[in-house]
Amino acid sequence: MASAQNIPLYVGTYTDADSGSEGIYRYDFNLKTGEITNKKLVAKTENPSYITFSSDKKLLYSVGETDNFEGTKSGFVNAYSVEKLGMLKFINNVSSKGAHPCHIQLNSDNSKVAVSNYTGGTISVYSISKNGEISPATQVIDHNKGSQQSHAHSAQFFKNNLFIADLGLSTFSQYDFAENDKKYQLKTSYKIENNAGPRHFEISKNGKFIYVINELNSTISVLKKQNDRYVFVQNLSTLEANFDGKSFCADIHLSKDGQFLYGSNRGENSIAVFKINQKSGELKKTQTISTNGDWPRNFTLTPDGNYLLVANQRSKNISVFSVDKKTGNITFLHSLDAPTPACLLF
């Protein structure tokens, strides 16, 4: 019975000298109690700061957030198969075609993967073979424009589109897949005002709304679909009105039912909770709560939606919260020391 309550939690980390980490870890997460146990190093690798699954969870992909892969000014991407007992078996790796890759995501049928290179300012697209092997990049989108330094921070596939948040250019871009040359072509680039620094984003299930979290001015921008374009309908702060200090947004996630939105603040060290107006897509803040740690880089919700877990990078701990599904608000339960956690994956 105890094992049936447990699901695997994979943790991507930073592996710098003082991090205490050696790569990707696997834990057991108890869906009844919220306890995290049985830490195991499942892949020894450098700076796997972002990790993602294939849809069947049989394959796992990680970035290597470096700038010296095979003597080039680039990072790398690792492909793994998930073996019995949750260990990871290395398949292959390729150049990320840009320095310091910080985000990776697969498309819905697991045939493509997009990697965002923060320092390099490029977004690389790859094909994936049936056995999970990742090909050399089939397309590299370069966002650098003369003296303007791009910092591509995340990219997501949605149907025939590829959306990209660029912190350096303060743009949110929509690319369409062109059948004639099998490449993504720029359709629209939306400027996010005040050099807000778009970092991560969430797309509602039907694509009607997009929620972009902005690192540099601690806001969320709400975009609503009109015909085949998006328009800005709201921009609001993630911070408490009385907060006085420096803070930088990091991660953003929708609840499974699409009723609530969560964002993390590094500096205020908090999770902000918002209720979503289902007609307009607009947000109303309902809660700000401490993450019980320092620098909440990433967080995630359990598959059943009953818990929210936060990776506090600087304080090296994972905080566990219970979720009230009626209000969306969260309650702190406990915390576990963990080596420099940067990404949590169920």
C-alpha cells in the first residue's frame, strides 16, 4: 500500500563546486502525506538545471547549462531512458547551439524538442527518434539583433506554433511551422513594455489565454486570443504592495482545472496565487505566501493537484504545500534539504 501511494519526483540541479549536487536526483513522493523520501542520484551530469519528460514518461531530457561543450561556446542536451526503479540510462547528447541552455520542452507527439539558450540568445529545435535519441539541431533561431543581446528563456510548442519568451529583448514571439521547408517562421513578436523581461509562460488548454511572468519588473502579462493574434488585456504585480526590496519573478503554472494561476518571486521569496476570470482571462490575487526558503527558482504541482512543491535554489531545500482546490490557496506543510534544486518534475 505504501508503494502505491508513492510517485517518482525527479530533481534537476546546479552542480557548481559549493552546490553539493552531482546531477539529477530521484525521490519518492507520498501522495497521502506529502513526504519526500529515498533520495537517489540517477544521472551524473553537469548543471541539469531544467528537465522534462516525454508524454509517456519513458524518456527524460535535460539541459546542461554550460558554455564549454566539446570546446565550443555552447551548452548541451542529454537524452535518457527511464529504467526500472527509476534510474536513468544515458542515450546520447548533442550541442544546444548556444551558451547556457536554461529550458527544454517537447511537442505533444514527442517528435520535436525546443531548447532555449539564455546567454547564446538562440532557440534550437531538434528531432527525436523512436528510441529517444536526439538529433543534431534541425533549426537554430537566432534572436540576437546587432547590439541587442537576446536572452531566450523558454519556448513551448502549441499545435502548429512555437512560442518564445525572450528576457533580453523583452519580447514574446509566435512562430508558425511552415510545411514547405519544415521550419518555424516568425509570425508575430509582441513587445512587453517597461523592459519587463519575460521569462516563463503558461498557455490555457484551448490556447485562448497566455500568461507570461516577467522577471525584471515582477509582473504577469495576460494575453487573449483575438482571431489569430493575441492582445494584452492585463498587467499586474506579483508582489505584495508593501514589499520593499529587490525581487525577480521565476516560474509560473496553471492549476489542472485552469481556475488558478501560481507565480514565484525570488527576493520576496513567495508564491503568489491568482483566481482566473474564465471569460476575460484576467487575474485577481488571492494569496501571497512565503516559500520557506531562499530563491524559489522553480515549482510544480503534483499530478493530482493536491500539492505544490517549490525548489528553493539558494537555501537548498524543497518546500511542500497542500492545495485547497476550491480556493486555489496553499498551506505550508514541511521542507526537505536538497542539493541546489533548480527544477522539479513529476
